[in-house]
Amino acid sequence: MTGKILRYVFLILVMIVVVFPIIWLISTSIKNDVDIFAMPPILVPSHPTGKSYVGLVDNGLFAYLLNSSIVAVATCLVSIVIGTLAAYSLARFKLPGTWTSRISFWVLSTRMFPPIVTIIPLFQMLRVMGLVNTRLGLVITYTAFNLPFVVWMMRGFFAEIPRDIEEVAMVEGCTRMGAFLRTSLPLAVPGLAATAIFTLILSWNEFLFALIVTQTTQSATLPILVASRVGQYQILWGQMSAAGVIAMAPVLAFAFAVQRYLVRGMSFGAVKG
């Protein structure tokens, strides 16, 4: 009985640690300046206000939100399509010698160095192609850095799917691509969901490349809007918190929508019948 109580107490403490920053962020977004700087700090504002959200709208919130949505969704779709096909190839086809393991290592090696080391050559390439300060430039950049993650995650999922299922489909008349689309891909849906949510989060929250590649509201994303609330002489805590709430809401909504698939995807292959 004592152990059960301790477990519940521990879980409650963990939930407080995880949820409290979100509650404080929401609370700060509806506080006035007096409540924000009150000492001791207060959680529930005495006079809730939406002026921080209005201030964001006046500063082009919808343009930033549209840019983030287009870039994140496009990056997720392109990365999933290309990465899934590459992962299936690495999981199913045997290349001569050790080329399969070599290619897998080369794909993973792009995640072994800090992204900032690629800033200068990346910016130069985008400038030559006329893609600086464009959504397409961000999509290409994010896709390049998300592909290794997608390939390695999906490769593990496809490796857990028995080859016999595809062979039966091909005996029944399916082509290799038909067997992939009709058998392996539907079975890998939990893995696709898990990979998609992580790819979407990485693209939605990315700040470094967006800061360097974008220059105006024509292509700047929400993380840039959040950072822009820090000025030379003051920090707009209310607007920064409001922007954080707005940036957090779509990702949370998507995560809850695919929660069932996400849990299955994270445990895919853990138990074999």
C-alpha cells in the first residue's frame, strides 16, 4: 500500500514538473505588465487581458503562422515520401558487399555534426539559386536535415515486417511497388505516424536556419516571431508568451490526434507473437 502511494506521489510530482511551465506560459500570455513583474510572482492574473495576442496580430502574426504551417507540412510530406522509399530499399534490398551498411552509415553521419557548421555553404547555395528568404528554401533545408532521421526510423519499422507478406502478394500478381503499397506500407502506418509527428515538430520548432535564411515576414516562421519580442531595450514577455502558446497549440493538437498511432509506433516490434 505504501509503495502504491509513493508511486502516485511520484507521478503527481512528475506531472507538475511537466505541466507547470505550460500553465505558467498561458498565464503570462494573459497578464498585464503589473502582474508579469509582480513580486512575489502570481499564477492567476488579477485582470486577464488579451492585449499580448492583439499585439502579435498587429505585428503580422498570421503571416508567420502561415509560413510555419506551409513549411512544416511541406517538409513533413516530402521527408516522409522520400525517406520511406529510401528506408524500404535499405531494409529489403541487399547491395553488393557491405554497401548496404555503408550507405546506412553515410545517411546517419549527416546527423553527427552540428548543423551550424553548414550555415555558410548552405546560405551561399541558396543565394545562388535565388532561394534566400523563400519558403521553398526552408523546405529544402529542413528536408535535407530531416531525411536521415526519417530513413533510420522507417528502416527499423520495415525490418520488423516479415518479407513473406510481400512475397505472397507478388505471387498473387502484385509488382514490387504494388506489394509495398498494399502490404508493407499499411502495416507501417504506426511507424509513419510516429515519424511524421517528430518530423513535424522538428520543422515547426526549428530556429537556427530560419533565422539565417529568412529576412522578412515573407517567409519567416513563428520561432522568429518569438525571438523578435526580445528588443534592445526591453523584452515583451506577454507577447513572447502569447507567441509560445500559439506555436505550441497546433503541435499539441496534432499529437493528440495521432496519439493512438504514436504509441503503437514507438512500441512497434517490441513484442513479437
